[in-house]
Amino acid sequence: MDRDTIEHIVIPTGQVLVAVAIVPLIIAYLQLVERKVLGFMQVRLAPRRVGWHGLLQPIADALKLLIKEDTTPAMADRALFTMAPIITVIPALAALAVIPIAGQPFELFGYTINPWISDINVALLFLLAISSLGIYGIIVAGWASNSKYSMLGALRSSAQMISYEVPLGFALIGVMMLAGSASMVKIVEAQKSAGWWFVGPQLLGFFCYFISAVAETNRVPFDLPEAEAELVAGFHTEYSGMKFAFFFLAEYTNMIVVSSIVTILFFGGWLRPFPNIEALAWLENGWIFLVPLVAGASIGWLIDQRAGTGLRWMFAGGLAGAAAGAAIGVTDAFGLASAAIPALSGAFWFSLKVSFFLFMYIWFRGTYPRYRYDQLMGLGWKWLIPLSILNVVGTGLAVLLRA
Amino acid sequence: MTEMAKDGGARSGGRRAPDLRDLARQFLLLELWVGLWVTLKNQFRPHITVEYPKETVELSPRFRGVPRLRFHPETSEELCIACHLCETVCPDDCIHIVSEKKPDGKGKRLVSFEINYERCCFCGLCVDPCPTKPLTAIYMSHDYELADYQRTGFVAPLKHLLDGSDPTEYKE
């Protein structure tokens, strides 16, 4: 194979395979984190039986879904019924293609590898297009199941999509105007040269985008399409086994994609906090401090949970972790601090921010009751659409006046 | 309560101008932030779940589990004098006693004593009239794990009542 083939075919294929292999694993554990966090918010324990503190629970769940009987209702439209989960999951995974997880490319076996699969100049439009395709899967699933509950869920989903695609798109326009590009990499670089994250000038846009995105991913408090209290399980009532797992995979992939977009557009992607203050350059290696801090605090907290000792061990563990991190950072033990290549540092900040937004999703689920149908429509049409249009007009005027 | 009244008035009649503070509260989504703060705070409370088969809750001394019979603590004789008072007072009719006259003259002794746990409501009324002093012959034990594979396992014979019982073996 010559160099060209490897650079243009083998490496992208490898990246795609890595993304498609790793994301389901992340999702499996995201599900465990969700169950754990919800449990803790409700002052209970959450999964604990499979593995230490339930750490093997996602594996058990996945195995169960794999070997479960895959039933199709007698009166269902068989072809569409099988197609629906595929239509849902493919756009969700395809959206990952334009997400850059770090800024600088890195070298591997003499080849330069970009930390993104592709950097197209219409990335935002691509994301909008592909994310609205995923809704077709839900509508098809509701129709093909030939069940009242599924049908109602699908109808709600289509109405919700029509209402919330509009503010979703408008909220992105402000960022595009500020950055002057729709490419994800260019948008982050524009934030670096502007010296601040776009959440500052685009606070309203961020607000509109995040709320619409929660609605687009059908998560609490906008989970009307599956509303388990009203519609059994909504559009996936009739699904079981791997087909159900596909819907599940798609929902959580969409959550990750949306959190990544929020991070990239409004929170500087792989940039550290305050990207242009030189005095804070040590934050580039923030993972040396933050990872041991968080790990120590979490282990301390688990001990507290068992022993009922308040938060004593959590603070102790956090302090010990931070101290160990500081020691490593200052003395450069094991060459760890200098080994922090830019790609790693970028990936750290990116995943930290994405994790925060994923936590927000779970936090919302633990806090808010579901919107009523008319309230959902009212919020979309009467608040988010006017606010996002206001944001577009305001940003446009500001850009015009400064030019 | 006053908040609700104010809100309701503003929405239904529209007679009074909407309070500026209420508007600001609605616009800044104050209630939503309060809710998020509550769930965040509760994450750091120690859990209150008891992992039952591994750990159990502490029972109060007056807890009423399954009724049992008692040996004399020193002489290890049965305390029951077969007076049938518990059988008489039982509201569920779940105690069944067969007794005979003692061969050596005064008093009666037990031939069989059965309690049907399927019917027992754990009211403890059988303990109240028990005449043996200072310890009652029948008492409410602290056993509460009553699951069994067969219905016959719920009718406890005298031996089980005195020594405690194990669930019957599982059979298809």
C-alpha cells in the first residue's frame, strides 16, 4: 500500500472503527453512571450486586439484551419494524464524524492522525441534517409497531421535532456569525483568537440550544415520546432484545453528540479555561491535578457512603489526590507532566466538559417532572423561537457595528 | 399558600397587574435552580437503604414476630399447662391444642400444639391471657422470615414451636 491509500482510506476507516467500538462502551458505563447518580440523588444505593459497586452491571445488561428473544408483533409491518432501529442508530453514530476531540494532530508510526474523523466546512449544517434524520426512525418505529402507545409516542416525537428544530438551528446561527465558519475546528480556533468562550457573548444562544437539544434527544423533562407513566414506553413499547438496545444506543449517542456540540460551540471545545491568559498555561496539564483529585474524592465518598461518616473521607481523598497531582506536576515524576502532549491535554479538557453536560442530563432527569404536551409546545413556540431569533438579530447587529 | 393565591388571581382574572417580582422569578427560572440545588445537595447524604439479606434492621424489643412456645429457662420443661386460653382468645382461630389429663393426678399436659401461620395475624392476643408466671408459655418471637415452599410448612407443630423451624425443602 502506498502512503496515499493509508492516509486517505486506512486511517479514516480505523478512526471510524475506533469511534463505533468505543462509543457503545462509553454509553454502557454512562448508563451505569446515570443509575448511580439517580440513586444517590434519591438517597439510595443504585446497582451494587454485579461487581464492585456494580461496576460490571453494564456488561450484564448488554449480555442480557443480546441473548433476549427478539419478538415482532403479529400485526406489525415487519420490514419497517426491523428498519426503524437501524434508521435511528445510523445518523446518531454518523454525527460523531465531525466532532473534534482535540486541537493538535499527533504522530503515530510516522503518519499524522487528526483527532477528528473529518473536518468539513459545513459541519453544523451536516449535524442539523443528520440529527433530524434520526427522528424518522422513531416515527417509523411508532407506525410499524401497529400499537396505540407506539403511535402516540411517534406522533408526539414528530410534533416535538418540528417545534424544536427551529430554535435549535437559530441558536447555532449566532455562533456561526461570530466564528465566520461552520467548521467545528474553525469555531474552536475562533474562540481561541477571540480570547473567550462563546458562552459569554452567546449566553442566550447557549440557553436556547441546550433546552432545545434536551428536547431533541427526548430526555427528561421533554421525554414525551416515551413517557413511561402515560404510554408504557412510547415508541419502543413493542421492541425487545437487540432492536431495543439499538434505540437505547441511539438515544445515548445523541446525548453524547449534543453535549459535544455544546462544548465545541459554546465552551471552547478542547481549549483550557481562559485560553489567552498566559499565567494559566499550567491548566493545559490540568489532568495531572484534576484526575487524581476527582478519583481520590470519589473513592473517599464511596467510603463515606458505606460508613455514614458525612463527607470527611471525600474531602480527605480529594486533598490527597490534589497533593499527589501537584507533587507529580512539580517534580515531573515518571516524566508524566512533560509527556502531556497537546492532543492529550485537549482531549482531557474536551471530555471533562462533555462529562459535565452529560451530568446535566442526568441531573435534570433526577430533578424535573415531565412537561405537559401543551406546555412543551408553549415553551417551544412562545419562548425559545422568539428568544433565539432575538439572539440572531442581536448578534448580527453587534457583529455589524464592530466591523 | 399566599403565593398560590396570588398566582391564581393573576392568571384567572387579570384584575391586578402582574407582580414584578413574580415576573422576574419566572424569567430567571428561579424554581428550576432551587430544584437542581436540592437534588445536588441530596447526592452527598449517606444512603438510607438497608441491603436486606446482608444486613438487617434492628428490631424493637416489643416487635411481634411469629408466636412461639417457651421452655422453662432452668428446668427445661415445657411451660405450657394446656389451659386452652390462647386457643380461645385467638381471633383467627389459628391455634389448635390437643391435651390429656396427666397420668399422675392433677393438671393436664400437651399432646399437640399447632399454630397455622397462614392464618395468624401476629396480633399477640394469645400472649395476654397466658397464665404461667413469671414467663408466659407462649410469646411473640423476633422471627419474621416466613417464606416457605409448601403450605404444609406453615402449620408449625409443637417441636417447631419450641425449637424454631427451618423452611421445608423445595420440591417440584
